[in-house]
Amino acid sequence: MADPETGGCVYDFGGGPIPAHRHANGGGWVADSARVGDESRVGDGASVGNRAIVGDEASVGDEAIVGNSARVGNRASVGNSASVGAGAIVGNRASVGDRARVGDWAKIVASMTICPIGSRQETLSMFLGDKGELYAQTGCFWGSMSEFEAAVKKTHGDNEHGRAYAAAIRAARAMWPAKAKRRKTKWARALWRSP
């Protein structure tokens, strides 16, 4: 949309209209104060908010939202219709699945996506937070890994879907033992070498 006073483009990222432009690769809206890395894509209908950073070769899917001051690492992926909240951090090469939500100020240092899985053949995204906590998101569920495990047992018990989810939970716990604090410093240094 055009600013009536200056004639330049503005877009409302949630705090009122600010100067913005359409990204050349994908057509999504990018705040003029944001940085989007080389060869990155910001999909149709997507937005990258005020002071946000999207790393080199990263992908922001169609209709996805990268909130104000959020960070998406190099070669990371934010799925279609997904959102990364204000101030949240998604690490290098991490993936946020379609329609998944990363809350405001959350820090995701690694992720795992499995699809299709479950009775609805949905995408399951599992995340490691910077303090070693594990989260899961599928369909409308978003919560801790323990909450997810309890919901799976209640809904599926030991049927084929329950066993598939249980295997995914075991895989996430095996990949990410509670050693995130040691990884945090190295990861934080590596994340923002560019753009």
C-alpha cells in the first residue's frame, strides 16, 4: 500500500504501517528495516517484520509471518502459513513446519519434521529450545514433548498411530539429549555471521 504523504510503500506488520517493499524472490512483504539474506525467498503473502533478519538461502513460505525483531537462520525454513513470533529465533538449517507456530521470544536451536504421520496424515514438527526443552506441533496441538506424549497416549493408545508418534518422540529425545546449554554459545555465534 502507498503512504499518502511520501508516496512510498508501507505495510502494517502489527504495530501500524511502516516503510516496506515486496521481496524480489517470492513477492512477500519485507520491512525496509529488516534484512533478508542472499538467495533467500519470501513467499507470496508472507511478511518479514520490522528489524527482523532472515539468513542466507533461507525460505519463508507462502502466507508465513516472521515477526518484528525475529531471526531466521541461514538455510532455515519457515513453512507455508507458519509464524515465527516477535523476537523469536530459529537457528541455522532449522525447519518450522507448515502452519506451525513459534511463540514470541522463543529460541529454537534445532528442529525435526516428520510427515505424513498420524490418523490425519499431518506434519509433525518437533523443536529443541535453547535451554534443552522439547516441543511438538501437529495440527492444532502445540506444547511440550511431555504434553504431546500424554495427548498421544490418550488419543491413540497403542494403535499404529500411537506407535508411530511414540517412535518420533523417542527419536527426538535421542537426537537432543539435555545438553543444549553447551551448544548455545557456539550456535549463537554461528547464527548471525551473515547477512
